[in-house]
Amino acid sequence: MADKEERQDSPAVDCPAAGTGKGILVIGGGVTGIQAALDLTRAGAQVYLVEKTPSVGGRMAQLDKTLPTNDCSICILSPLLVEALRNPNIRLLSYSEVVGLEGTPGSYHAKVLRKARYVSEETCVGCGICAKPCPVTVPNEFEMGLGDRKAIYVPFQQAAPLVYTVDTENCLNFKNGTFEQVCDKCVSKCPRGAISFDLKEEIVEIDVAAVLVATGFDEMNPRPLRNLSYGDIPDVLTGMEFERMLNASGPTTGHVVKRSDGEIPESIAFVQCVGSRDERYNSFCSRVCCVYSVKQCIVAKDHEPKVKDFHYFYRDMRAYGRGFEEFYLRGKNETGVNYIRSSPSSIQKNGNGRIAVHYEDPETARPASIDVDMVILSCAMIPSAGTEDLAKALGIEVGADGYFKIEDPLRDPLTSTREGVLICGCASGPKDIPDSVAQASAACAKALAYLGDNKVIAEEEPLPEHDPDEEPRIGVFICHCGLNIAGVVDSKGVAKYAKTLPGVAYATDNLYTCSDDTQKKIYNWIKKHNLNRVVVAACTPRTHEPIFRQTCAEAGVNPYMFDMANIRDQCSWVHADVPEDATEKAKDLVRMAVSRAQLLRPLPRKTVEVDKSALVIGGGISGIQCAIDTARQGIKTYLVEKTAALGGQLNNLDRLFPSNQSASELLEAKLEDLKKAGVEVMTSTEVESVDGFVGNFEVKVGGRDLKIGALILATGGQILDPEGKVGYGKFKNVITSNDFEKVLKETETFDGDKQIVFVQCVGSRQTEGYTGCSRYCCHVSLKQAGAAVKKGAKAAIIHRDVRAFTRDGEALYRDARRDGVHFIRRPDDREVDVKGNGTAESVSVFDQTLLSDLKLDCDLVVLAVPLVASPTAAPLAEMLRIPMGLDGFYLEKHVKLGPLETNTEGIFLCGCSQYPKDIPDSLAQASGVAAKVGALLSKGFVNLDPTTASVRTELCRACGTCVEICEYNAPNMVEKDGKTYVEINEALCKGCGTCASHCPTGAIVARHFTDGQVEAMIDILFAEQT
Amino acid sequence: MADFEPRIVAFACNWCSYAGADLAGVSRLQYPPNIRTIRVMCSGRVTPGWILRAFEHGADGVYVSGCHIGDCHYAFGNKMAEKQVALAKKLVEQLGLEPDRLHLEWVSASEGQKFADSVTGFVERIKSLGESPIRRKD
């Protein structure tokens, strides 16, 4: 194959023809919509982001922590909100709704209703003066009604945009929607004249190539379940209400208190599946509640150690994600959560002022009750209000569950019933954050294909330059972070102190330094005070350095003339009991940062050209999908598979959940797409070596040398060998679920007496070794048992929890029960015993529901064994230097917001190489990676971090120490003009600075962490204080 | 000596230990407010010169922290740190200080508890060693 020539002459083959749409419409400004908008602009698209409420942020902005790392939710979201808001290629239409969509894919014409805020977005600065005199106080939706707001309001402090809105439902000037002025308190107080009741709603018309719907979910109001007393007892709260209560910026500043009397509860009950998995309300599973309630127990215990007991009522513990099973056990082992497998029959006030929870005791199968002080209901996640209206406006359908319908979840898990209208995140059913953002990226890949070349590639401006010798004029900004910092550290005092430090030209304190309005203020202060260096004392640079750097750059300060002092995560939060010491420490940290800032030097933007090509390693369904979507964006794509045939695990499967499509038909269709997209496939081939760096990998594969811009690891997994477990290997009629797929394929009807026993969690959810859940096996056994029964067999499933968490999973479980599949729950610590003579004849187990031993006759035993990492994963990880988890699967960049990337730029993950997944999730992730690859390679170059090492040639003695130390071959010995010295290849240098600390002559400078800068911090720390 | 509050300089690598220290914060784990942390990209960046400089200025202790061996973001930077700290310990001794005043700890990004515990333990150790003789001289 003359691939070089082909690469230049025939790019993408199978792109849908681009139409007249010049941008992409994204509906919904939660984390999913924001992620999609950012990914789209990175790939060069103009984005219209429509948000129904006054602010973007969605549900994630309301959450206190995200699991399993318990990171602060708004803290990891806020930088994305700010980035979206200031992105010149995202036009945010907040407080707006899409009311119509005409046209065809590639050439859609959308109508957007901009509701009247009665406050000018251009003029309002979000000062809040208007809200103070407003005479109307109503419950704040953002605080889930636990806090109040006025009739003119912003939903929360970090709202984006920070613009006030008049709520016409409650403002005295509106009666049934008609304006009649009776109050002008806000209008008369606004110093900028931003409020006007003459403002009108308007229709904005836009031409777009595709539409992404990311409208999320609402929490069901549990009032109809009268037996649970929500609304009757003030201390019965919903999960979202409790989330706000746990939040330090929330209505109780993070204190867990009873609403009835303000006391700390001694005992809290958590109740799962309220209004979900319930035919009367919502038959689907809400997917995230089991683990978020565990998180709430852990966080509540952290906030209020006086809370003694957590009684956690559940039906099946659906801890299916990576690290979730361990998290659930952590709840028990560290926080002491008392897990009770039972659904309360009623929750009532009892005589002693406490709350009685009545339930069936699973240990005795008899009625029981527990007195608690507070109850948290995990309510169903239902489609967001207005979903049906939006469906009509967009001309798409909703499913029986009320969520937007996906036409064919196996072929394309993102496309609605109308081509070019894509559904992602919770708009197509409950999902957690990583699954939602993976889908967001996936929808981008699909949308970009309709956009074709209608892109706006912005020229990157060079970074501001400075005369390094000009006198430092440092601006210092001290954050309150609401009460997170200011509740402990005297932020105002620290700001006052900062003003006295040498080189400081301006210092002040801010309520939320990361909010969009403070960015604007910092911009103005930089301009006004002619600042040339900036120090922010707030949270951690690990999450927030990028947004402050961007503000600096926009205001004309080189982003590397910026430093942060971490006075929250490493100060106020960890020294909460000693506020004076914490304030002293904060002052020291600020003094150190200011001292370093004086020595910071401007660094230029560094770019490196990228090769517009991608190599997908692994030819299973994930790799195939990723290759298709990558190639469709005009990127030369190679797909390498070590075996002789593409398709991976799909080759072993019969029919697929949820649409009952045949695996071979799906594979055939995908292979057809692959061919059309022009992907170059290499089977029976393995990657031999990889060198280079982002955009410029040099790959030896199948005897060829390829230059590759991006690498995708789609190496999948393999089925654990269950040898020795549950009679496998001992009895020939004990097989794995993979083997049973073949049986199903070959069997028309089973003999009516055939008794098949399925055993779940064989090798997974163990106390040692494979501790996690393999995520998809419950669905597989439900599907197989259902199919076997339909073909005339009798089937039983022995399980620990039925984890049917997907959109259609609960229906699959329900149908299996209806069709007569016998479900037997065993306790975690009771094993399954298979007996027989040559062939297995019976299966014995303790039945947790009947509380007795049970013996089942069997003709066939099917073991649900977990997926383990592919044997090629480890050597590849070593070759590419990317980290693996203890479970042997690759580690993603960020557990919530970076599920598709690895820590190494230009290397991505999809499918089961990350952890076990079902086909729709794998496909979504694969498409998502394609969008990321597209964004990375679209501009033809990438920015490199300039904080690398450099060599002062005159000091270099060519000793070779650095050459020996460096793992990345960045230092090279060169000979020029008769002198031998070292040069650093900055594209290879990762900036660790180890060479600089070992250079005997001090010739190597670690650019952003110089000896001088660090020594200045040490010196100033111990300098005599005046 | 009862009210002696040690002054400790800490160096933490960006990827593991600094992240672990952040996690201690996120988890609201409390530890004594005696350390002042300087973030570096890799523990391999920490030089014996910096460590000695801190002691010469009167630091009562120096705490260096990086990724676990085998877990370094830059492959082997922490191995180099291990050697540098071992060298620095000898030099600290020559300064006339107890080598125990210099401590190296591996803390991963998920070990908030370990960070809090090890800092607490180190502060206790320095308290039992007493004020740095160099600081006393000043």
C-alpha cells in the first residue's frame, strides 16, 4: 500500500455532505452541554448554547461533592463554566428556550425564544443591590427550597452569566403574567439603570448543522408516596435537598441539622428507589442514587462527627462503576453505614418526637422499625420539565420512560429519532458524570460530521511579552471562597497584609475569586493598576491555575507571571480549629508566593505541528467505532488488531441487549461503515514500538514506520479464566456466559426440562484481587436467562445484587421475572456449591430471601465471570508510559471530567481498556474519543507547555549527567563550533526539573521552577518580620 | 519549650503529594499548621541545596514528598529524589543537626489520610527533637 500518496489525495470518504449550517446548537448548560460546547469549539465549531434557566451549571453546580474521590463539585465545574462563558466561539443564550427546528441535517434552522429577564445582560454587573430592597421572598430553586431568594435574583453566587433576573411568577408587578407596575424598589436602586420592565422577549433565529440535546434531569417530588411522609415531616428530605445542606455554600453552610429544631441529628436513614424501579411512578433505575447516598453518609460524617448512625435502606446495591464497589464498602468499614436490604413500608412521626422507619427485617423476615432523626429519600431522576415540549419543537420522540428516544441504541447510542439531532447525558436517561461527559464528546463527533468544513479556526494570539527587568507590580487577590476560606482564615486581614509586601501594587479580597465576574474585575484591576504579575490566594493551582492564567493573558500579563497560594485545601480546610494559626500560615504562603512572583519570567507560547493521523490499537467494537468517527473527520486513520479478525468480543456473542439485534449483523454493519470511512486496517499485527510525543508519534507496526498524531488504546479485555471456581473445570456442564452465547446461537429450542442455573460475580466483587464489579454481567445473565426461558428452558439466577442499572435494564429484569426466571439472592459471604459426578447435578446456596439453604437441580451451570484487562495492556502501558490502576485497566486522566484521555497528551482510551462496559457505553466513549482526536488535530498544531528545562550553554561542561537521568531523551549532546554541550528538545521535555537539580554546574534551568524562585520562597519565609 | 511551634518547610510534587495534600483538605482531615509547602512538578526537582538553605535559615524540619516508587509521573524522578535526600541527610548531619529533621514520605494523590497522618507525626517528632540549634543561635 502506498499509504503516503493516498493520505494526501483521498482524505475522508464518508462524511455527510456539509450544508448551510454554520454552527452547532447545544441545548442545556449543565456539565454535559458545557463539555460538548467546549469540545466543539476546540474542533473549530461555532456553538450556540441555549440554557433555559438564568445560569449555566445545571445539576452538577448544585452537588456538594463528586464520588468516589469526594472532590468539591462546583470547584471542578466552575473553571469549565468560566471557560465556556469567555469563549468567543460560544454564544450563550441563557434564560432561553428552543421553540422550533426546521430543515435537514447539516442545514437546520432553529428558533430560540429569549425570555425577558427585565434586566439588561449588557449593563448588569451582578452587584445585588437590586435584590436587597425587593419585598418578595420565595424559596430558592437552586437551594431546593431550603434557602430563600428574592423575586429579582441570581440562582447562586458563581452563576454564569452573573446577571439578575426578574421572576415574573412572583414579582409584584406581574399578575398572571400581565405587567402592572406597583413596585419600583429594584428599578430605583440599580446604580446602572440595568432594570427595565420595557424589555421584551424575542426570537433569535440561527442556522446550524446539528443539534445536541443535553437537557438533563429533574428530581422527582416524592410527595405522592404518602407513606414516606415527605412534606409532612420537615426532617424528611430528598437527596438533592440534602446535597445542598451538605454544601458549605448552601443554606446551612454545610452543617447537618434538623430543619424542625436546628439540632444535629443523631441518626439518619437513607431510602433508595423512591419513585424509581416502581411501576406506579417510574419503572427505570435512576442509576446513581446507590453510590451518591453512600457519598452523602461519608460526607455527613465528615461534616458532623456527632451523627452516630446511618441506616441505609436499599433493594440492590448498584455500585457498578470503577471504584464504586470499594466506595460502598468504605461506607460500611470506615463510616459505619448500616446497610439494610429492605424497602421501608412507611415513615411516620412517633410519640417521642423522632421519626419511625418501618420495614421488614431481612435477617428475620419479620416487621421491624428504627427511630431516626432525619430521613433522606433518593428520589427518581425524571426527565427535566419541558422535555415533551422540546421534543415537539425539535420534531423528535420521547420513549415510554419520558426521556428522549434513541432510534437505535446499538448502532448509534446518541441519535434521536431525527437525524442530526443528538441526545447526550441524562437527556437519554439517568447517568453519572463521567458517562455523561463521555456522551457529550461522542455527540460532538457526530455533530462535527454534519458541519463539514464550516469551521472557525481562530488564530492563536501570541502571549503577552514583558521586559523582564521592569519593576514588579504585583496584584494579590485573596479569596473567601464563600465561607470555605473566610470562615477560618481572616481573608480581609490577609489582603491588608499583602498590601504591605514589597512589589505589591494592589491587593484585595473577593467572595469567589474564580467566578466569572471576578475574572472581569481582575482584568480591570490589572489594567487600572498596570500590574505585571498576579498572585491569587485561593484553592489549589491543580484545578484553578488555568483560568487565572487565561485572565492574565487577556489582560496583557504573561500567564507565567502568575502564582497561587493554596490557602483553602492546604490551609483553612485542614486547620479549621485554629483560625489564628491558619491566618498566619495564609500570610506566610502569600508572602512566599509574592516573593516568587517577583522572579517569575514571561514565557512564550510554544507550538508543535501535528500529523493529521490517528492509530487505533485494538479492533473490537470500540476500536472500530472510534476509527470510523475519526476517519469521518478527514483524519487518516489506522486500525491495528493483533488477531486475524476484527470484532473482538462481538464475535462470541449471539443477540445483544437492549434491542435484541444479532451481534454478527451489528458487526457487519460497522465493518461496512469502517470500509466506507476509508480506515486502513491491519490485522494479525501488533505495535512494536512507539516514540515521539503528541502530534508526532513514531510508531513501528507490522514492519512499517508510521508518523501518527494521536494514539487510541482500545485494547479491550478478556474474560477471566474461572478455573477451579464454582465447579468450572471439574464438571463439563459448568460453562462461562461467553460459552453460553454459543449455546444460545446454536439452540432453536431447549428440552423443556432443561434447568439452567446462572451464577453471578464468579471472580468479581472479591475481598482481595478483583474487588470491583464487572458492570455488564448482570445484564448479560438477564438477557441470557430471558432468552433461554423463551426457548423452553427453566432458568435460575443466583446473584448478590441485580445491577440492572441501564436505561432498559430494569425492564429486562422485570421481563425475566415475568417470564419465570427464578431469582435467588445469596449473602456476600456465602459461596455457591456445585455437586455432581462427572457432570454437575445440583447447585446449593443459602437463599437470603427465604433465609434457608436451597438445592437446585441443574443441567447446565453458567458462570458470569468478569472482564479483566487484556494481556497486551501492561506491555503497552510500559511502552507508552501511561498509568494503570490496581485493577490492571488503564487510568483515565480525571475520574469525572476526563474519562477519555490519559495523562499523556495525544493518547486516549476507549471501551473496556478503561474498565468493563456494555456496548452502548463503549460506542459512546469511542465516538467521544474521536471528537477529542478531531479537536486535537484540527488546527494542525498543538500548544506545548513552555515550562521546560533550558540550558545556559556557557555553563555546560557536557558531563552527560542530564542525558543519563532523563527518561524522555530530551537532553541531547551536540557539537557546534568546536564546543560540546547539551541541548533540550522541548517537545520531549516534560518539565519535571530533575535534570536541573542534578546539573553540577547549574547550567540547566527549570524554567518555571528556578533555583532562584524556590530559594526566594525559603528566604522570605524565615526573613525577620517587621 | 512547651509552646515551641516548629517551623517546617515541605516540598511536594504536583502530581501525587500535592494532590494528596489537597485531598486531605477536601476530606477536612485536620493536621498541625506548622508546614509551609512549596510545590514542585517532581520530587526529583528538590535539591540538597534547597534543603540545606532551609535549615541554615532556621527551619526546624524539612519534609520532602513525592509519588510512590514505581508510580512517578515522570517514571523515575522520585528515585532521584530518594538519592538526593539521602545525600542531604549526610550534609544535615555535618551541619550539626539531627538527620531525623529531614523526612522523605511517599504520598499518592489518593492518600489524603496518609499525608495528614505523616505531617502530624513529623511535627510531633520535631517537637520532641526541639528547636533547631541554628534557630536558637539566632
